[in-house]
Amino acid sequence: MGKTLKLGLPKGSLQESTLKLFKKAGYNISIDSRSYYPVFDDAEIEALLIRAQEMARYVDDGALDAGLTGKDWILEQEADVYEVAELNYAKGGLRPVKWVIAVPENSKIKSVKNLNGKRIATELVGFTRKYLKSKGIKAEVDFSWGATEVKPPYLADAIVELTETGSSLKANNLRVIETILVSSTRFIANKKSWKDKWKRQKMENIVLLLKGALAAEEKVGLKMNVSEKSLKRVMSLLSSMHSPTISQLSDKGWFALEVMTDEKIVRDLIPKLKAAGAEGIVEYPLNKVIP
């Protein structure tokens, strides 16, 4: 048998976005609906679906060589792992997530100082206790098995909950009094595995492709034809980007331009390019951008 890298993929809220990212990075993964063992089209990767909350512990003890999980769960598990890379994606998009302290809208609790002697429900028990201790706050912190937003005010005075947009908290008439942790997804490695030359190279290759796929998420490519008389005007619109690739066409006095740009500006940029004289403008998606 050849060498293999035991890789943990997060099951749960991060699962869909992680599989999508790997696919964009060039990995085809098959998962049976009843199986916890995803199959990569790379025979050197042996994968296992594990809840993100537990991932760091299994990587720490060597059951897995590497895995993807949030910085929050690394801290919660107090795992001694090597953080290979930060990958800025979450369930709902390309942004970090936040753990916040929230209370009912009509609560008299206005700040962390008012939590003395109160009951707090959360899934992030260990980190929350340490955070409150660092602030000199003595409160009862209970583990929440789910539906944490519905606990106040009858089952808890406050909650510590994960949020991306805050919409779920608002829907449950909760207001945030403090953010205690900002977290993003990390690619982590077992420290012994990281010292293995073959495994380290394998992990670095995976991370390179994943980061390239993430970089491409907010970029698109543009191709267009431009006449010599319009070239200066079109180039002025592209001046803030890296120099476009310019090729002379077989038709005399015409050029082909190709450039990579931020997707968010394209809807405003394309009409300007057209007005400046660009023709045959083509926008296309990118799978990976490797710096």
C-alpha cells in the first residue's frame, strides 16, 4: 500500500461549503448518505467526516493527520496542533464568524459586568468560562445541546452563541452586548505528522489549492477586443489592476485584452468598458487563483 494522509472533513454546518471548496480546488469527493467516509479521487487521501467541535482533539492525538475546523473549537478543545493555514470561509460566505454574548431585548443586562451571578447557556463552555474569569465575572455556564436562542429568559439569563449575520438573534428578540471571539476556519495538522516530509508536502499542496480556490471566489476574468484608437481609454479604466494581457489580433489595428478583476466591480465596469470602445466582452468564472 502507498502512503496516505488521514484527513478530517467537518460534518455539520461547514460540510457543504467545505466540499464545495475542495471541488473548486480540483478534488472530486463522493459521499454516501449513510457513510462517514468520503472517497477522494486522490488515492493518497483517506478522509473521515467529523464534527468540527471534535476535530482538533482527534488531530492532536494523532487519529487524524490533518483536518479543517474553526479557531473557536481549537481554543475550546485546548488542542496542541499546528495551524497550517487560515481559510476565510464559513457556512454562509467568505467571512469570519463571531461568538457573542446576547440577552433578551428587554433585559436589564447592559454589559458583561451585569452577568455576575447569572446563568449563561452555550456550546462553547470552556472558552466562555475562561473569558468571564478574565473579566472577573462569576457566572454559571451551562452546556446547551442546541436551540440556544430560545433559552432566555426562562432557562438562561444570557447566551453565548455563534453568529455570521446576527439575523437569527434578531429573529429571537435578542441583542448582543459583547463579542468574545472572532473565528475563522483553519487547516490544522498533527505536529508529528507535520514533521513527516511526505505528509507535510501533501498538506502544503492541498492548502495551496484550497487557498487558490478561495482567492478565486471573489474574482472573475474578463476578455475583450479593443481597437487601437480606443485602447488608451479602455486601459485607463483598468489602470488600478495588474497590467492586462494584450495581444494583437489578425485584424490590423485591433487588440485582445484579458484581465482578472474583483467580481463586485464588474457590473459597473462592463458598461464603462463598452462605452470606452471595448467589444466582444466576455466575463468568465475562475476556479483557482495561485499567487
